Amino acid sequence: MKKLFILTLAILFTNNSFVQANHKTFEYHFWGNNFFEVEGSKNYYKFKKNIVVDKDVKKAIDNSNKTGLISYLLFENNTITVDEQNLPTNIKNNNNLLMSNSVGKSLVSYVTGHAICEGYIDSVDVTLNDWPLLNGTLYDGQKLIDILNMSAGDQKIIGEKNFKSDNYIKDGKINVNIMPIGVHLQSDLLQNTKKGKSVYNYNALATNVVMNYVIHKTGDDWEKLLHKVFNEYVKVENNVYFNQTTQRHHKPKAGRYTFFATHYDYLRIAKTMLDDWNNDTCVGKYMKTTYEKRIKKNQNFEKKIGIFAYTKSYGGQFHFDVIGIKDRKILGMDGYGGQQVVIDFDKGRIIVVNSVDRHYNWQKLVYKKLK
């Protein structure tokens, strides 16, 4: 298929709570063609709309040069009620595609759930002892759920717990999102490593291990699985993309979690997850299992500026247990620069936020809407 555009990341950025708290900005860059691409569906889901003007959201969107907020959707009562956008020219010129940043970690988990439901992987409790690339590393022989939960005992190597970064290995020079996963796993830094204490340690390597394990297990069916998830199951309208980390002659293709979609397609994915949970589908049961097996973060964040910092638990690459909102099942996805997808399963409410900076008032525009 002829691509509608060519894109990749020209610069990679550190995605962690410390950087987020300091309001570092990033830019969207589009070039290259190292992506897993899924075509949009001809039968894409069409939303009902009953739009009202939310003055706070509109003000933040109109002042996006200061707030960084470029897109905001509120979905409730099976209807879009708030829909504001102010996209930069470079994003408009690339089919309104918005970069997920670490929201893509949660989407990797969602695809993993589908891989389990399709029979490629037995369960979240499967032991990872059937992937040669893990040999000699601390991940070899671990349960999938522990890696999904960011509790694989890798805090001496990478992660926010000790290194204030989610994607740089401890020496601060090697970014795990740039080179294929096999390069890192077979390096001196990962070989002959041993699992440490199982504690919450947010990092990108864990997600890339999960994603590429699913690629390994699905084999030649990997891109067929992506098509089934996003084209046939979610029914996105436009093409969506997962990033690859490929080198010439490197086989099989290696993946990383960065994802690109339009704001409506992020909402379509979130609505499908909402329906999965409430209808107790197979992948809905997978998400409920990640909730049941969630772990405490035991982490205090300097500033409460996103769902990552306003939740007490983490399970299966999802943020759970929103501070100050008891007895409600709320799932959060969070990405660098302020990307947010929040699903309130009990209220049937979804908020999708895309931004180029985390300068908008998260408490007012997201948290208060949840409450």
C-alpha cells in the first residue's frame, strides 16, 4: 500500500516523571519509514456528538503556544461532548497524526491481551523461557506479568527508581528506544545480570521486552495481529503506526512502543477498551486481570501533573487507583509532554488529551472532570 506519509522520530527524549515535572518540551518530527502500519477500516466506528463549549478547555486550546494543549476530547453518555483542537502545521501536514509517547506502552499491553486471546501466549503468568534473546539476562525465566507490571527487578540497570530516566541504561549513554532490542539484551550491560528485588520501576526496556516477546511469539502473524486489533476490532478510521527500531540486515523486525494515530482514533481505541471491560470480553478479562495483579507504586511525585503521578497503583502497563477517587475503576495512560488517555469504566467517561508540552492545568482539565 502506498503510504500517506513518511515519518519517524528524529530525536528521542527521556520519558520520566522528573523530566515531566520540569516541563521540558519536545517536537514532533516526521521522516523515514520504519513503522508497522495498519490501514484504517472502511467500517470505522462513527461517534455521536453533542458538543458543548467548555470555557476552560477552549481557553487552554486557544493559548496552546503557552499551555501546549493541542487536542482535547471528552466522551460521556456514549457521546462526544467536548471536542477542541488546535494542531500545529507540521501535524496537520501529516494527516493529523499525534505521537503517543508512553501512552504507547499501554497500547502494547492491549495488543498483548489480544495475543493471549488469540492463543499465541498462554496467559499473563507464562514464564519467559522460550525466547533465546533473553538468555543470560535478568529477564530470562521471569513471568510476563512481572515485566508488564514494571517489577522485573531491573532497577540496577535502568529505570526511574534509581536513574531518573525510563529509557537510558545506567551509564546514561545508551537509549533503549533507538537500537533493536536484541542489541541491548546481548550487550555486556545486560548479559550475566541477575534479577533484583521485585519493586515498581518504570522503564522503557520492560515495555520493549514485552512488545518484542509478542513479536517473537506471533512470528509471521505479528502484522496480521496488529491488523486484526486495530482495523477489524477497534475499527480505526485512519492508518495507525507502531515505531520500529530496525537496522539494515536486522531480522526479525524489532518494535518499540511509540504509536501514531489521530485524536478520534485514540478515542476509538479507548472506547473499545471501555466496551471490552464492561462486556467482559476476552481482552476485557485480560485488563481486569492486570487490575487484580496490580502493584503499589510506593512513589511520591513532586508535582501532580498527570495520571501517572495521580495514581497509586500500576498493573499491566496501566495506571490504576486515582488518588481521591475511591470505589471507581479508572484506567490511565500517560505519555511524555502531557499525553493522556483516561477511562472511567464505572461512569463510562473517557478523556483524551494530546499536547506538545505539559503546561496545561491537568487538575482542572482532567482530574476535576473525572471527579
